Amino acid sequence: MTGSVHWLAELTIKDGQFDNFKAVMKDMVEAVQTETGTTHYEWFISDDRKTCHVYERYADSAAVLTHSASFGEFAERFLDAVEPTRVVVYGDPSAEVRDGLKAFDPTYMAQIGGFAR
């Protein structure tokens, strides 16, 4: 696959876990900065600090696989602090990427029009 792959993940921050969530997020953002195929990695928080959206965009499926390989370092801390509630994947990810995301039960959306600059 050569096209970009991106997703929006919605997370519910578990009760009493906001400080732990912020700490693991900081570590994850720092680690991802070295991934050249990661073009967007943005975290957004609701006013009540209970819901977080993470927007991630990758140059291609190979870049997703590179990113996924490093997620294991943070997975336990991340999942101790949040409950993934929804993941929507955009683009045309490879079968290997789809397999790697299946634990999050994502919804896949194929592009049918428009453009990105």
C-alpha cells in the first residue's frame, strides 16, 4: 500500500488516572517524534478531562507498522490509564495493519472523494 493511513481514536480516561495518562502520553509523544513516517500525532482533551481524541496520520502502511512496533513499550501503562472507546481508520491500510488494529475493533472508512494538500 502506498497511500496514507490515518485514524481518530477516542479514549475514555479511567477514574483517578489523569496524571498517569498525561505521563504516558508525554512519553509516547516524545518517542514518536523520531518516526519519520508519522506525519501527524495530535492529542486533544475534553473540558472535563475524561475523553481524549488522538489523531494519527502515517505516510503509508509501512510507517504504521514501524509505529506499532514501538507501541508495545507503552501498551500496559497506556491501557491502565485509558479505555479505547472508538477507533475510525481512514485510507487503505494493508492486511498486516488491519490485523494489528483488530484488538481495537476499528471502523474502516475508504476515501471516495476530496483531496489533501
